[in-house]
Amino acid sequence: MVGMAEAPWLTIVGIGEEGIAGLSAPARLALAEAEIVTGATRHLALVGDLTAEVEPWPVPFDQGIARLLTHRGRHVVMLVSGDPFWFGAGTSITRHLPTDEWIVYPVSSTFSLAAARLGWPLEDTPCLGLHAAPFTRLRPHIAVDRKALVLVRDGDAVAVLARYLCALGFGGSRLHILEALGGPRERIRQAIAADLDFADIAHPVAIGMIFAGAGNVLPQATGLPDAWFEHDGQITKSPIRALTLSALAPKPGEKLWDIGTGSGSISIEWLLSHPSTHAIAFEADPIRAGRARTNAAALGVDRLTVVEGRAPAILQGHARPDAVFIGGGLSETLLESVFATLSTGTRLVANAVTLESETRLTRWQGLKGGTLLRIELSDAVPIGSRRGWRARYPVVQWSVCW
């Protein structure tokens, strides 16, 4: 006879500003039967007096996980905000546990409550948790008349966000400031970013934004204009970059190695292609490495990892990529090392400008296969009172799937 499975020892209860009144019957029962109740001080205050042992969750958040796991086998309730799996604590906790050790009872998320108050369609509204993340993550979403919902750390952060929008030329954006949604302290106010002067914004706070202004909007096409990147000339120029990204063919969840990243333009556009992509940019020049970090942050892809050092030695110890781009430092040693490292199915794209590098790519294409593409571009320039074509240096691009 098969025995009954044991009930999960951990119950994660999403709670809103309405406190216990907003919880489901199973969530209230779990609280009543708990041996230990843990959560942020604010969440514990929402449920009032408890008969269970109470453990306030520490700050920073990750410091509480080890202590929580020591309670395995006891009946523990963890209180978290709203929907634990939408910019909540659920994922941070459950990734340490098998699925049969926990159960979750969510309530409406702050995003859902904000959309309900404003009448905005969530399926068409970017939602971002920016409690501990830079406001630059908003950059790809900022466009005139578009909307976004964000959660921020506290009331003071609203003014910081307004200043960020003003600096980008979007000071005309309308901000809906939504405080303590769902509870007795709920309040909703509006302000134009450039005119924001509220000094009493209560936590927790969400902001609904309708962007307005004359600032630059980040294009969604591959091959951003070069002016979007700080660089010293070491940059894959816009049309070549578009062809390079097309050859690299980024897919959701994939990782790129960008060797000789320069300004970081290839890595950054790879990351802009989908929020689940990853990239490691390798750069020997510390000034260029710093510039790549700055460019990534400015364009809202702070998840770029920049590693300083000279390839191929610096490549050791990093998770294997799905695609590799070689934009600088092309050598026999580098190609030999990369091919010794690649897993089956990895895509490699290398660009060459000099005759020596072109010869090298031609030889390797003969050894490994793939395709060679010669890219020749010309720009119209003045010639006296007329115009003519000035050729750029041709680029030879090798693409291969190993």
C-alpha cells in the first residue's frame, strides 16, 4: 500500500495591504496552524498578533534563506507581497526546494491592482520591479504615449525616477503615483515628471507612467545608430552590426561570448533582442571595458557581464556560450582555443578588416566550413559642388555553426 505524501512544510502566503481580510481560507488556516511565521516587518504587522513563533526576515533578503532552510520539517508560513511569482520572493525561495516541499497562496499583485485602478491592459503594459534595480531598465520601453508600470523601493525613489525621465527629455511624462494599494491607506495622485513636488509618498508605492517629451526613443531594429554608443572608434558600425547580429541569430535564453567587445555594441544589441538573453563581453583594454559597462547601463541592459583580460586566456572558466562573436584580437591562437572550447551547435561569427585577418578567416573557412561574406559599403560625400561615393574598408565576415 502506497503511503500518503507528506504535506509541504513551507507555505508561502501572498498578502496585500488589506491584511488577513484579503487572504483565502486555506491561507488563513495555514497561518493559524503555523509553528513559525516569517516575513518582512511590514508584512508581519499586517496580520496582527500570532500564536506562532515570529521571525522577521532580515535585510538584505538573501541572508534569510539559510535560516529558513534550517526549519525544514516544521510548519512554516512565509509572508510576502501579493503574487510571490511576479517580481516577488517566490522564485528566490523555491529554487532552493523541491516542488513537494512548498505550497503558495497568492493574492492580487500590485501590478494587477494598479491596472485595475488605472484601467490599463496588463498584456500591453510593461511591468518592472525596480526595488533594487537601476531605472535605466526602463530605457527600452520609453516612447511617446506608451505606458509602463513600475514598483520602486520607497517614496523617495519616485523623485529620482522623475529626474531620470527629465534627463532623458521626457519630463512631460504623466506619473500616476499609487500608494498602499488595496488597504485603508490607499491613495492615488498624478503629477507631471518635471513638476513633481510630493514629499509625503508612502510605501509601498507603484508608478504608472504615460511617457511624453521630445527625448530620443531607442529604436527596436537591429543595427542601432552609432551615436547611441560611447566609443573611441573601436565599434562595429551600424550596418555591419546589423548583418553581424543577423548572422549570430540570438534566441531567447541564449548566451553570447563577445570577444574584443570594444564599445560593447554587439553584446548590448544581443541583450536587447530578448530579456532572457545573456552575454559576456571580453575586453583587454580597461578603458573600453568601462565604456562597454556604461553603454549597457545607459541602454537598460545592466545584465551584461564585462570581463577584463586578454583572450584566449581570459575565456577559461566561463559557462559555454550558444554563440561567439570575434570582433577584435583575431589570431590563430584565439581561433584554436575557441574551437577547442565550443560545444556542438555553437554559432561563431568573426569579422575581419585587414588583409592578414581576411586571409586567416579564408583558411579557417576552408578547414571548418561555414560561409564567407564580403561586405563593401560606400557613403555619399561632397566632391566640390557635387557628390560622389567614398568607399569604406571592406569587411569579411565568417559564419559557421560548429
